[in-house]
Amino acid sequence: MWVCYGIQQTDKVSLGTQALFGIREDTGLLGQQYQWLTTMFYIAYLCGELPSNFLLQRWALGRTLSIYMLCWGICVICISAAQNWTHLMVLRTLQGFFECTISPGFILVIGTWYRTEEHSSRSLFFQSANAGFGVIADLVMYGIGTHAQKYGGIAAWRCISLFLGASTIVAALVCFALLGSPKEVRWMNKDEKRMAAARILGNKAGRDVTGTKWNWDQVTEALKDPVLYFSTLNAFLSSVPNGGITTFGSLMYKSFGFTQLQVLLVGIPRSVMSLILFVIVGFYTRKVPNRRMYIMALACLPPFIGLLSLSLLPSSPHLKWTKWGLYFMTVPTVLSLFLAWTLIPSNISGRTKKTIISSSTFLGYCVGNMCGSQIFRTEDAPQYIPGTIGASICLGMEFLLICAWRGWYMWQNRKREREARESGVSAEEMERLGREMGEQDVTDLKNPYFRYSL
């Protein structure tokens, strides 16, 4: 999962690196066409979200994910042959459609293998590839860029697509052989599968049942549940700065005064720090329960300060390391997004309801990234003031939203604890009844013995 997620993230954001090596000039991109390549990616991502999540519920997780991965790997390889805007637009759109399954699919996989208290640490481990694999990819792309500048031949951006596409296809084949829920993997015997299923009974969130029938009552409940709107809006607010950073991050480094090859190197410390932060937070949330939402809120503050400060500094080469330091403060940006994703398997019970809220959350993620790629505009270079200010506003709003979201969960837990005390049911009996209702695919709102993780 770590390798697959890292490759997916690198495939997605490689456009920024390719822009350093001439993809805009070689394909004749004009005006906002570069931004629209990212926007079309997320429009397709959005359109594919609900049908793909439905497919993930109805068919084998591992096979579905690996087939989608193979398809986007082919798209990435084909980008190396693109000659104009139309070619790039079609391929990036198809790539976005096929990449839409990996994050929600991996979250479902985590929910089928691990206990509630393990969800955040295990999810953060594979999500750390967002930075960890990025270090490896940056070094490889630095080598590709250096070779292309020294010896010529095929353009560096085309070689980057060939390398990333081939890596994706190899990973898809490995994924097909190994990845899946305990019920479907072929490297476990029947006894081991039963043990894996029994291990997560305490989650009170149901079993690993691929092919579960679609439940329209759960759809209605999901649409009425405030959590759907908290989760979706949080994903949107977090993804606006994320969309701008992933699309224009490399170009922003260049605007600070660094050369093309220097951009790849000065971005490595940010990736390393992100990897370290993910590991620390993963271990901390595993050892200390109910701290996820505190970390989510705090993660909004450094990037808020960093991006806002960047918008206030003048465009001057002697300030490039100061700007690098302020941009370095954006490292925690994705923590609030990724930790919110881990709340889906922990706090949503009912397979259909989980699918609906997961789909809605990733719709917010798509729309946010689309908006983020548009508020950072080419004509605003080198300071990108509208983009940095807009991203800062979103981070401030996200901080307030997370505080309200945590308050909702606390109120629900306290109300259920009070009702449990009044009913006189023992703690052991509540645990047993909660597990039974989870096994029956009862939703979190209808299961009075379900408690929300904070």
C-alpha cells in the first residue's frame, strides 16, 4: 500500500516537475491551459468517485484497485507521447478517472484489517508515502533532468512519464497478487481469515463483506447525518491549498530564485520533514487515543501563517531562503485531510452509509483541488498573492470547522453515555450488544452502543 500510494501521488503531482522541464513549451500550452490540466484531472476524479465506490462495495477490493491502477499507469506512459493541449487534456482526464479509487479503496482496506485504535496509525503509514516516495522520485527525476540537460535526446519530461508509468504498471501487478481484504486475499488460509475477521469485531462497524446489498435506508441516513457535511466541507477547505501547492509548488520554488534542478533538491527537506511528521503522529495517535482531531486543528495553523506571510513579502531574489522557510511551514497541510479520512472507517458504521460519506468526502476533495489549481494563476507569478491569501482563508475556516466537528462527536458520546447509565446495562453487555449490532450492519446513529473516536 505504501508503494502504490506513493506512486499514485507522484503520478498526480508530476505535472509540476514536468513544467520545469518544458512540457508547457513543447506542447504549446497557452494562458490557463496548464491549470486546466489539473482541473480536468479532478473533474474526472469527481465524476468517477461514486460509481467507483459502488464498484468497490460490490466487487473484490484488491482486483478493482489493481485494474484501475494498471489503467492510469498506461495513461501516464502515453503522456510521454503527447504533442499538444488536446492530447494532454484527454490523458490527464482519464488518469483522474482511474486514480479516484485508491484513497477510498485503501481506507476500506484499512477498515477490514485493523481495530479502530489502529486506523489512524496504519492509514498515516501508507499516506506517508505522499512524502517518502516523493523523495525517491525527486532524486530519480533529478537524475533524469541532469542527463537530459547534459546529453540531450528525449525531453526530460517525456522520460519522467515513461519512468512513472512503468513503475505504476509494475506496482499494479504486485497489487493484484497481494492486496485486498482478509476475505479475498489468496495468501491466507481459512483459519487465518477467520482470525482476521474476529479481530475487528470490537469496531462495531460490521464485517468484511464484499458484495453487500445496497441499503437505501442507509443512504437516507447518511444524507441527514451532520458528519457527511463536516467531512465533505473539511475535505474541500483542506484541498484548496493542497491543490495550489501540488500544481504550483515547483513553480513557486522557481519564482523564489532557484534553478530547475535546484527546485528538485530544495523540495526534498520538505518531503523528509513530512515523512517524519507522519511517523510521529502515527505513533502518537496509536499510543494516545482520541487525539486525532486536536492534531487536525493544530495542523492548520503553521501553513496558515506560512502562506499568509508569503503573500506579504516582496519579490526579491535575496529573500529566497526566507520564502523557502515560510513555504516549509506548509508541511502539515495534508495532515488535517488525511486524519479526517481515517475517521471514516472509525466513526461510520453501515457499509452503504460508509460508501456514501466516503464518496461525498472525496467529492469535496476533488472540488477543493480544482479550486486550488485555479486560484493560483500564471499571471499572478511570481508572488501568487490571490492564491496564497485564498489558501490561508480556507485553512483558517478549516480550523474552526474541526473544532465544531469535534464538539458534535463529544456531544453524541456524552448523550449515549448518559442514556447507557440510565438503562442500567452493564459495560460487558453494552460491548456485546454493540458488536452484535455492528455485525448486523446497523449504522452508528442507530447503534446506541457505538462510540465515536476523537
